[in-house]
Amino acid sequence: MTIMTTHEAETESRLRNELSDFSKRAFLRDLVSGTGGNMSVRIPGTDTVLITPSGVSLADVEPGINLLIRLDGTVLENPRNMVPSKETSFHLAVYQLRPDAGAIAHVHPPCATAYSALRKPLPLPTISGRVILKEVPAIETAMPGSAELRELVKEGIVRHPGVKALLMAEHGILALGPDIKTAFYIADLVESTAKVAFFEANLRKNNLGE
């Protein structure tokens, strides 16, 4: 058992609280529903991450139920005997590929998820979308929790270095940030951009008579 310093313990406690807070915000913002979605944070300077448990709505995530896991998949802390998110493997893969990623939000916002089913990059009709997101590529689909889905996520991250978000066909979005607040805001911007893209496409169709 590793003994943490006071600073490390305080950092973990703070990140547990932040992960709980932004998980609840994601639910209240309608970025996810039911018990879907999962979020995680990397503990700076370590090879460990905190991740939300499986089968628990993001609306109900409390600091104490988040699991501490090493990047190799070893569960280090699980005081409530929870089951790790079924998508833990692709979270860990992203952290290994992207040292700059400090947090990940995998959520299922309606408009962005609808666009994901088209298997095309998300249109970026707004300046904020183009400046902040730059691109939101699409990746193919596979069953939740599968090795195939993990490999598809890895392939998308490798193919698009520095990407902040991916559309996961029929499965929602993956948003990355240096911290959980930024990952949450990236996910929120992706959904807002998808809504504007949908409205713009319909307005163009009506105005141009297509």
C-alpha cells in the first residue's frame, strides 16, 4: 500500500470533489441521461486516474465512490466496492496517448450523438467552434466496453493529434481537457455547436429551396 503525502492526499480529495461536481453538472446540462456516460481525471504527476463507477447516474456521483486506477488498469482505491466504468479501458488508453489530457468526459448529448450517427466530422458553423474546437472528427462504433471500441478511440486520437473532441458513432462524444472543468466545457460546446449546425442546415434548406 502506497502512503500518500499530505499534498497528494489533498490533491486527490480536491479532484474527487471536482469529478463529482462536473459529473452532476453534465447530467443537469442534459449532456447525458440515465446511468450513461463516464468521466475521469488524471492525478497530476502520477500514473493514476479517478473514474466514475459503472451503473451509477452521473447525477448521483459522490466523491467517495470514484475509483482510483493506475494507467495499467490496476484498481488502487475502491472503498465502496464499486464496479469501474465499463469504458475505463479507453479512458486509460487516451491518457497514455495524450500526456496533455488531464480529464475526459464521455457523454451522450442528443444533437451531437445524432450527428455522430452520420459518421462524418461535426460541421462547425460558429466562430467559437472553429477557434476552440478546430475539428471534431468521427470514429466508427463498437459495443460499449469492448476492446474494439477502445481500439477505435485510440485510432481516432492517433489520427488526429491534439484533437479536443471526437464524435463516437451512435455512442456520443469524447471530450478532452487539461482539467475536468475544461473537458466539461468542451463537451458542452460540442453539443451547442451541433445544435447550431442542425438549425443552420434546416434554414439553408428552407431558404434555398433545396
